[in-house]
Amino acid sequence: MKAGLLAGLALALAACGGEEPAPQGGKKGGPSVPVHTVAAARTEWSDDVEVSGTVRARQTGVVASRTMAYVRDVSVRVGDTVRAGQVVVRLEARELETAVRQAEAMDAEARDAQAEVVQAVAAAQAQLDLATVTHRRMSDLFQRKSVTQQELDEAAARLRMAEAAVQGANAKRNQVEARGRQTAEAVASAKIQRGYLEVSAPFAGRVIERSVEPGNLATPGQPLLHIEQAGVYRLEAPVEESLLGTIRLGDRVPVWLDAAGVEVQGRVGEIVPAVDAASRSFTVKLDLPGNVTLRSGMSGKARFPRGKRQALTVPAAAVRTEGSLRYVMTVAGGEARLRLVTLGAARGGAEEVLSGLSEGERIVSPLPASLADDAAVEVR
């Protein structure tokens, strides 16, 4: 194949110098090569914009500590899958255990005090009931002149003292109940702080980064693990600002995934309206189907439509590549002629020709691998 290309280049150089190119042995005079030809034709061509993007998980999360403590155990490694709520890191802080026990002891003391004050209120109420009955009886006797004014005044005083005792007992009970609520909240708060010693995964996914080892000191907000949601990925691609008004949520966009070697249909799931001042582009996030094996960081290319135009195209099977050069074979006078071409986009088994061919020229398609420049051909 390289010999054919070199022969074509030799012909071009010889024509420039005015010399007749030396005939290639075995080309003319040999048996004709049967070929099929097609005409380079103008077709309606989608003027698409192809942009490169990066595959990322739709949901990612950072597992961080909410308290300062030493790391006791890390139960997962990079690549492991985790369940939502699964404990992935355990911390150790003895002072938090001590705080829980102290709060529980204070709460138990408050409950005992509540039992005592309830009894005190009951006793004060009993004394008040007795003082009330006694005062009523003394009042009746005083009306019948059976007791003196002094005795009636003493009964009234005992009644007021009993009422004051009941009020004091109720006030004490309110104080003790308030203290009981405080100690109960202190126990709950201490247990919540102790619960921070077990760090759980916020959602089901895969561990993609581990930033901590047993024995490290974890501080509040410090990232310990990075987790991404498994099986749900999107392609994030920067798109030129001229397309900002043409892309809509829900649009279907062809996406070529380099590592997987397949083309899938992505769906526009999110459009970031802000335009980057440096690149003059905005970010489009395309939801990818879940039936393709993907990983964060993979590359892909999205093709956004920008209207249609007329373009000169040839079948992809008619094009051959030698290094950085591309060529086709035209047919003239029963012979194959090598023709260097400049190509544009490739789409649907066709190649766009930017230069090197004219509309209507016949080219060999498919192009046999053994067909050399200047070889005799038989068009079928």
C-alpha cells in the first residue's frame, strides 16, 4: 500500500518537473482488477459540534468526621462497594464515653429527686386538706360560741401555712422536673456525640478515594473517604456559548465513549447557565445509560446538532490512510489514479471531503487493499 502511495507522489513530482514518470512494473499490462465505483456527491450533512467531556458519577459524597478523635478502624478500601448507612470508619474518644456515663448518672439523680418531690407535694397537700377541714370546723364552733377568737385565728394560720407549703412543694417539683428534662437532654446530646464515633456511608456506592488510616487524628470536617454512586454516570462537557440557546433539557445527544468503544444516547440532564469567561463555554451534563461499564474520569465525545448543510461526501470504505495522509482512487481511462484528499468529519459510514475531489468524480469503493496507483481496473 505504501508503494502505491509513493508511486502517486512520484507521478506528481514528475509532472511538476516535466518528466515522464517511470512505469511501475506489474501495473500496466497486468490483469485488470475488478472494482466498483461510486460518484463523489453532495449530500445533506449535519453540521454537528463535537466536544470532548469527562465521565463523572451523578452523585458523589465526602465522608467526613464530625468530632475530633483518633481513627480506630477503617473497614473499606478504594474500589469497595458500600451500602447506605454502612459504618466505614470508627473513631475512638474515651472522653465521650465518660461524658455519656456522667450524663446518665445526673439523669438518674434527677429521677430520684422527682420521686422525692412527688412525695413532698402529696404530704403538703394532705396537710392542707387537714388544715382546711380544721378551719371549717373551728369556724362553725366559733359561730356557736364554743371556741374563742384565739383558737379560730390559730386554725386560720395553720391553713395559710399549709397552703404556702403546697405552693412551695409544687415550685420545688417544677424545678426538679426542669432539671430532669435538662439531664435527659444532656444524655441524648452525649449519646449523639458518641454516635459520631461511627462514620457511615451517606448512600450506596463505591469508594474512590481513601484519605485516612488507623491512628490518624480526625478533625471535624476532615474528608476521610470519597464515595460515588455506582451505576449512575453522566458526561460533563464544555460547549461553546453560541449553542446556549439551542440545547434543551431532555434532548438526546449521541455520545462516543472512548474506553468502551461504543456510541450511546445521552440525555441532557442539566445545563449550567453560567458561561466561563476564559473558555467562552458552558457545561452540559448528559445522563448516560446504565448498561455500559463506566468509571469516573473516562473520556467521551458528545455531538450536538447545529443545523444541516450540503457537503461533498464519499464512503468511508473508499478512503485509505498512510501516516498522516489520506487518499482515494479515482478511475480514468481504465486505470486507478491515487488522489490525496483532505477530510472533515466522519459520520454514518461516510466521510466529508474538504479538498482533493470534485462533485461527480468516480472513485473506487470499497477500495481493495492491493490496488496500486496506475493499475488497470475493470469497473463492474
